[in-house]
Amino acid sequence: MLENWKFSESCEISHDFGSGYPSDPKCKKWLATLHEPVFGYSDILRFSWATSKQKLEEISDAVPVVFRADLDDDDALEQQKGMTQFLQKKRKRFGYFEKRNIRTKNRLEE
């Protein structure tokens, strides 16, 4: 699929990027030699990929940029984490209440 990839950049970029996994030595070498101070990497690279984010932070001459979409993604992730708390298993009640079958009520009944 990527064999015939046409880079949007005008310079020559190596197609020898290996499997794309962070543990792949070819991929590591490709990432280390490809960075560009303003745009980071070629458009073939997924910028949301943790490895690319980490590499961009390590590059000393990279210009720091924060995109609103990234902040929105982080907010959505935090909100999702908050929602999962409601779906978690309820904590076990104290034995005293369990033995006596005592439950909480939200309103008083007459």
C-alpha cells in the first residue's frame, strides 16, 4: 500500500521506513533522520502516534506548537475517563448494612 506513496514534500524522502512500529530499527532510524524543525515530519507520519509525539518533543530545534484539535482530543479523553467511573462496579458495602439488608433511600415515604 505504501510502496507507491507520493510524498507531498518536494525533497527526496527515503521509503525505507520499515514496518512503522516503534520497536523496528528501520523505523527508528527513519524517524531520527527525517525531522524538520517547522513541520516535524512528512505527512505520511501519523502525528497523533505516541512515538511521533515523543520524538518531536525530543528534537531540540523543533518549534513548539499546540493545536486546538489536540486539546479537544485530550478533553474528550478526560471526559471519557470520567464517564467510565459511573460504569465501574459498585464498592462493597459494610458488613453491618449487608447483614441487616439496610439500603439507602433518596426520599422519605409516608
